[in-house]
Amino acid sequence: MTKSRIAAYTLMALSAVAYFILAYATPRTAFTQLLLLYAFAFAAYLYIANRKLNIWHGISAAILFRLVFLFAAPALSDDYFRFVWDGRLLAAGLNPYAHLPSYFVSPDAPQVAGITAQLYEQLNSQQYFSVYPPVAQGVFWLSVKLAPDSIIGSVLVMRFILILAEIGSILLLLRLLRKMALPEKHLLLYALNPLVIIELVGNLHFEALMIFFLLLALHQLFYQRMLISGFVFALAIGTKLIPLMFLPFVLRKLGVYRFLLFVAAMTATLAALFYPLVNLQLLQNIWQSIDLYFQRFEFNASIYYLLRWLGIQFTGYNQINLIGPVLSFVTLISILALASVKKLGSIRRLTGYMAVALTIYLVLATTVHPWYISTVLALTIVSQFRYAVVWSALAILTYATYQHIPYREDLALVTLEYAIVFLWVLVELYMYRQRRKHPNLKA
């Protein structure tokens, strides 16, 4: 065995130790410890991903790292309290979209098993209607059914499901890389990525399930299975709404007739998913929370922060109520314009355009949490672009916000993050154009 392979396997073992400390002994207020452990895990990841290793050894390590988090409470996110809250309402036969959480702690509210003042105090969205779509809600319900009296038990169920989804995504990416005649080792850029492991599995974010369904839909398109692909794509939307933005590109790839088959299966599935829980009033409740998200929430943004600063200079106050909707409209127009440029002849090109669309969305968003980047990373694995890897390295800097009480975002770190990411994108775009002009430069 070569020295480089010995070093790679040693780093895998040390990475498992680092993940264990991150999972069980690193609160999000301990930013220095978090940063040092993450930096080590990321350096090890880059070294391992660029070695000539047996791909199944890398996949096994990726699964092991995820299993390390199995019994841990999410350390860097408190979203899971809302997951349990919604799940307990569903288990009691109540609709989680119907009322604000504050309703259930009022004197006249019905008594619901597990819905307590203590759990209410843990929610980070007390004054917002639930925005989690039905597939995610189904997982919340199942987690409470299997562990009705334990928050950690419900977390364990949800995490197990997300680990299974991640294993599915890893295997699908391997299949896609093989179908596209691309190097298998590119898979490790996703499978071993510390941000993906920590955020999707460790912090219990349902991008893991959405990515699995999205990749499965792309895989089915390889075999021209429009109905199956449309069905699975609907499950992705039913987990997170983000895949809706990819529909213009699917249309360009499939053409009108095949797209109609795809949409028919997708629409029927979405109707079946949403019908039991949603009516017009409840859709308005959900939309109210989504609208407030774009007009009130701001975190780790790039272009928006520049526009916010300019708005304050001219008006003296934060113009998020105007800037947020305007940037959303610009995102929509940009995606439609991008989709109208040319017909997408391959699944690889379709995946690439989906990654570009999501990148535009994040660049113009008012809120960019670290786990949002995981979907961009999954979609760019089949491309020559690696800006998502760089972004995933820098996104950990956002947790500097939580080392202060009250929370205070460090805009210098945000500036550093986006300056490096944007510079990297420009360099990669330049190299891409050079390869197009001079094909002999291609690796």
C-alpha cells in the first residue's frame, strides 16, 4: 500500500473522531472549536477525494461518518423542534397548517399530547404557520408515531430516514456519473463533504430527502420514464418547494409532448400529497409565512446586503420589504430567460442548468443558510465546476453569528465568503470558455 493511501485511510479514521466531537461535544456557541474541527475535516476530505482509492472504501467511509451522528441531538440547528411539533399535531389528528403555534398555548386551545409550553419555548418560528410540505410532514408524523414521548427518539427516526436518503443519493450519483462516462471519484466530492454530512444528517435538514428524489427523477429521465420521473419529481417538491424552479429546464429538455406526460404524473402526485392537508385558506396561511420569509428574514446574503446598504444610505432604513420581492422577481425572470436560450440535449446539461438556476436564486436571496448549498453541490458533481465545494468550505463561517448573545452576524466574514466564491466562479467561467475555444486544453 502506498504512503498516500495509508495517509488517506488514517485521515478517514481521524475524521470519524472529528465528526464524533462535532456531533456530541460542540455546541454552536463554541465557534472556535467548530471552525477548527471543520477545517480539519474539510482538509482531510479534499485530500481523500483527490486520491486514487477504491470507490467503495470512500462510500463506506461516507456512510460511517453519517452514522456517527445517529444518536446525537442536532447541535447547530433548532429546526427539529418544529418538526416534532408538527408531527405531534398530525399524530393527534390535527392539521399543522391550520394554526400558529401560539394558538396551542392559549387558554382555550385543545390539549394535545406532547404539545407543551416547554416545547413551544424551543420553537424558532412561534409566530409563523408551518411551511414544510406534505412529504416532510409525513416523516414528522412517522417519527412521532414511532417515538411518541421522546424528542430524541423522534430525531433518531428522522435521522435514520435521512441517512437512508443520503445513501440513495450517493448510489444515484455513482450511477449518473457512470451513465455520463465521468470519473467515479467525483462522487466523493459530495459523499465525503463535511457540510453535507454535518448539515443534512447532523442538523437534520430535509434537503437530504429532496436531493434523493431529485437525483432519482434525473436518473429515470435517462430511461425516458416520464411518468415515473414526474411522480418522483413531485415527491421532491413535496419535501421542499425548491425544485419548482427547475420545471422550465425540464420543459426545454423533454419538449412539449413528453413534458405533458411528466407534468401529468407530477400534478396528480402533488394533488394526492396536498389534498388531505391543504385547502384555499391553509394555502393562504402557508403563503403568508413564505412571504414573510422573503420580507423579514435576512442571513448570509450577498447581493441583497449590498442593496440593503444602498437603501439605508438613501432612505435611512432597511428596504427589505421592497428589495426582497424585487430580487425574487429578478430570479424568476433570470431563470425563464436562461431556460429559453437553447434546447437541453442531455441530462448532464439539464443538471448543469438546474445548478445555475439554484445558484442565481441563492446569490439573490435574502437568506442563505449553509445547508442550502448542499443541493448546488449535488448538481455540480456531474459538471466541471467546483465553486460549490469552495462555498461549502466557507459557509461554516456563518456560525460565527451564534457565538454572541444576542446573535450578531459578522459582515466581514460574509464579505470574505462571497468575495472568494465569486472570484472562484469568475476563474472557473474563464477556464470553461478557454476549454470551449481550445478543445485540446480539456483534461
